[in-house]
Amino acid sequence: MTASLTATAALVRQVGGPFTIESISVAAPREHEVRVRMVGVGMCHTDLVARDGFPVPMPIVLGHEGSGVVESVGSAVKTIKPGDHVVLSFNSCSSCPSCDDTQPAYCYNFLANNFAGVRPADGTTALSQDGTQIAGNFFGQSSFGSYAVAHERNTVVIDKDLPLEIMGPLGCGIQTGAGAAINSIKLKKGQSLAIFGGGAVGLSALLGARAIDAGTIIVIEPNEGRGKLALELGATHVINPKTTPDVLAKIKELSGGGVNHALDTTGIPAVIGVAVETMLPNGMLGLIAVPPPEAMLPANMMSMLIRGVGVKYITEGDADPKTFIPQMAAWFKAGKFPFDRLITKFKFSEINEAAHASEKGGAIKPVMVF
């Protein structure tokens, strides 16, 4: 049997504390698990939310946008082999009604499989330090380390000619944005879309919309640099809400009366109230951001009734990673999905700098390279 390995990992030891680089042991994969030598890992907003107080056990190894090379596999693994290049995504239980319907993003056991810090079945993890268990299994991977143990079901094999070190964000942030546009609100070719927020998720939604040849795409973003990038990536128009007195009126002017659908990546109730009003009849507004705990939807119900518009909160872009990650990778190879434009690389040892850049807007999608 494969022995445990020593790995370098970034631990969070207290709520709001820094990432500390330490040595840990990573156990051999169990029968349905795979152990991966990490090559790159993205920094996602959810990592920072967990660091800063979302209830996870500590000390913990976070990280859930990992990419790497399979080092070893468990005895029951059938679809993955050592040497494969893989992207790690969110985990799911594989046996609830949602998973049975190939909707793993809405797994009935999503929290247990992604945020419990342990294997749900027995409360263990693959990670330890000096004989003491370290919380792991974050999104079924805990990829802020030089080795990670994931499950066969949340490990996706990709082509070896892809740039492996930057592929990890396809497992969460990029997948969430692109999937929100394509899978969740079911944007169709030629249809129009308003995207509120030009961060990693919003710009990924733009990339997804362009990959399926959507029509007018309006991005609402106050950061001038991100607005400029949105135009370079295919946005038809960018609106700066700081300098536009009436954003709703401007969207209707630019779109000829309204957009088919809208996405909000801000989680700000006042912004969502505007977004609801931008849509033509039968439109769908997708909500992606983590809102303040007490936030309520400020939507006018009569206005929604008259137009028959809907609002949907989205998890992981309604994606099945086993099919959607290869789809995004294929678009990337074809030049239709340049998500690499969103990425700023850091050394893994610079993980705190990467987190700071993510929080302050200095980098749209930081990726730490091992």
C-alpha cells in the first residue's frame, strides 16, 4: 500500500488569522480516493469566507481550485490513473436525488461534503501533523498544499497539452460564472445579458456568454481596469455605476428596452433591486454572491408579475464538473474561452499576498503555483 507523504501546506489556525506554511502528513488514498501532487491552486472568495468565520473546524487546510498530477489512486478507482492531469472540483454524495439527477451542485449533503472539514462517513481526514489530525476535505480536496487527497467523483481528468498550473479555477470560480450564464439562467445564442460585477465570477460569466455566441452583454463595474478588460473579453458595453446617475435607464437605453437575463455577483440588495428591473418578460436573474446574513430581496413583486421574471440563487453554476470542466477546457483550446486573462500568478509561499490581492482587487483570480 502507498505510504503517507510529507507535504507543505498552508494552515489557518484561528478565525481571521493568516495562512501559515507548515509541514503535514498526507495519508494514502482510500479505495475511492486519489492523491494528487498539486501544480497550481486558485484563491477563491470562499476560501477567505472560511478563513474569516464561516463555521469550519480549525486548524484547517483550505483550498478548492486545485490542479495537479495524480500520484496514486485507491483500489476501487476506475476512471483515473497515476500520471493523469486533473482539476479538482467540489464534492458531492453521489446518492441523493440531486446527484441521481446529475445535479451535484445541489447535493442534499453539500455542506457535509464540502465544509465539514472531515470525511462525513467517519469524521477522519487524510491530513495530520505529529500524529494529530488536521481538518481537511475542504470541498473534498483541501488543495492549499503540495499534495491533496480528493475523491474520484470530484477529480476531473484533462488533456495533458493544457497549461496545468492555471487550470484549477475551472473547478469553482470560473465554472460558477460560466455555468451561471449557460446552465443556470439558460442564456441562449443571440440573447442579451446584464452582469453586475466584473470580478472573477462576473467576467467568467461574460466568457461563457461569448463562448455560446450571446448577443448584447452589458457589464456593470466601477473599477475602470476591470471594465476595460470586460470590453477586451467581449462585453458590448460597460457601465460605471459611480459615474452613471441612472444605471437602470442606461441599461434599457443600451439594450433597446431591457435584457433577456441578468446576473448579480455583488450580493448587494440595492444592486439586485436594479437588476430585477432590467429584464424583459420571462427573464431570469441569477444571484451568485454571498449576501449579508440579514439581507432581503428588495424586488417589486407586481413588476415581477407583470413581466413573469424570476430570481434564482446559483450554486457552482449548476455544473456537473465531469462534463462542464472538459467543455470549458475545449473552448479554451479553441480560443473561445480565454480565462487565462483573469489570472495573476503567485508562488505558493506568497499565499497571504495572493489573499490580500484578491480582497483588495489587485488580482481578479490569483493562482498559486508550486
